[in-house]
Amino acid sequence: MATPAKMVRAANAKIVNILGAGLWSYIPLVALYDACEQAGFALDPDETQCLICGRDSQAKWKLFRNGKHDRFLCLSWYRFDSGRYELVAYVS
């Protein structure tokens, strides 16, 4: 089993590959959840059923390892007048 630090690095590497440096027309929550799960974390299914709203804000989802809360998936966004989003996401 991977150590927590390796899991965090793996999840963050996947998130960087997903988000890149561009702007988004939507917030790819499912892809971010998948990146965390592929790294070995579990998410509470009730928490993943959420609504993201607001021009700019932030959100956190609890990540579990071996059934215990271990880390957070953190997301912040800003929507430009063009309707596109600048996104920052990471596992803390």
C-alpha cells in the first residue's frame, strides 16, 4: 500500500494533468474525484453530490484512506466575464 505522501503526490500530479494551465468552460468535478480515487483515496458519495455556485469561491471535500478521514480535495475557482473559469485544485 502506498504511503499517504505518495498518494497525495499521485493525486496532485493527476490533477495538474487534468487542469493544465488553461481556462475552463465548466468545472470538471468528476475528473477531480476520479484523480483522487485513482490515487487510492475514497470520497463520501453524499459529499460528491453537490452544487458549485458563485462567481468565485472555494470548496473542500473530505478524502478517506482506510475508512478514516485523512486529507482534503481543495478547489477554488474564479469565473471571468467571458464565462470561463480559472481553477486551482489540490489534495492537502
